[in-house]
Amino acid sequence: MTVLIDPPNAAGHGRLWSHLASDASYAELHEFARGLGIPERGFDRDHYDVPSEWYDRVVASGAEPVSSRELVARLLAAGLRRRKPR
């Protein structure tokens, strides 16, 4: 299982957010998120938005901390990146 999380550096709704993704499959990502109680509404195209206060718990549960750049690169390499429509 390779679930990845980047640092909480995306601002929104008055807080900072991390992105939780898998470079293996969406099924793996959804299973991991369900196990932590991350709401399905947090899923956005190819990742979950996770508030900064959850970061340590997600890492302790097995997510691999990576930079935002590496997270995107690994999604692209796995063919799992879903970009916003233009």
C-alpha cells in the first residue's frame, strides 16, 4: 500500500490542508480514508483534502509524507492524476 500525504500548505476555509492520495489505486485510497473516518465529501478528483490537525494521525496510520511536487509526480506516473476541467 502506498498512500501519500503532502504537508498542510493549501489554505482554504480559514485553515491549512494536506492532500492524501494513492499511487496504486483509488480503491486503496478510499479504503485508507474510510479506516480513518475521513468523510467522502473530502474526495476531490484524485485526492482527499485533509485538515492540518489530522496530518500527524494520518502519517501515524501509515501514509508516507512527501512534498506536494512529489505527490503530483507520483500520481502522474501512476496514471491516476485527474486534472480540473478547463
